[in-house]
Amino acid sequence: MQLAKILSIFLAIFLLFSCQHNHEHSEASQAENESSLKTVLTEHINAIGKRDLTTLRSTLSPHGEMQLILDQMEIIESVDSFMKFHEVWFADTSAWTMDSKILNTTVGKEMGFGVVESIYREPLRDGVPYFNRLIVSYDLKKINGDWKVIKDHATSAEKSTD
């Protein structure tokens, strides 16, 4: 009887420390997950600003899963279509710039999203400076252990032509 009581106490202590370790590991994993999502999202938005197709492609799903949703356009489906859209845009030799910053992120185990503010500028459009402040939401999915962008939904919040 005494042995059973001692074993129960040891088991309770073991479980207590085991749960604490798992909780600490879980918190560390969540922080690492958040950090890696923000890293990929930063690479993605920087690649757009630099017109870097190679880096942009590396942030996308290797399985072709992608949606691009823009104002007054039909949804662009697939990584290939997304890349073709950006190839045409990046080939534009005008001096446009795009500066972006991450406003917030939410990260789960396999899915996450980020909200980004992007400022698109052209030095001259129809003889005057042009800007478009966009709010962009990105969905990311963990694929083979890596975060990949699978959806880009941008909407204009303010334009110089408004």
C-alpha cells in the first residue's frame, strides 16, 4: 500500500514536469513558427518591391496552389498565372516603386495570415505623381515544413486619383 502511494507521488511529479516541459516546448515552437512565417512574408513583399521573380517564386507553393485577388479583376488562379502576371508587371520599365510593411500576423500550426500595407508610387502618371496605398492580406500554408504564400488579396485604401 505504501509502495503504491510512493509510486503515485512519483508519477504525479513526473507528469507535472513533463507537462511543463511540453508547454515550454509548445511556446518555443509557436515563437519559431511565427518567426518563420514573418521571414517568408518579408521575403515575398521585398521580392515584389525589388522585381525579383526568382525570390518571389521561392515563396510560393510548389504544388501550384495560389490565388491573386485584385480590385476590378477576375481571380488569378495558380502559381503559374500569378508568376505570369508579375512577369508582365515587372517588365514595365517605368520607375514605379512599392514599399511594404507588415501590420500584423496570425499564425497557426499549418495555416497563417498576414496583413500588409503597401504604398505603390509612380513618379509621373498622366503628368502628375501617382500613389496607391493598398491593404494586402496574405494567406500562408505550411508545406513540407516551410511557409508558402497561397493567397494574395489586395484592395486600394487610398489613391492619388480618388
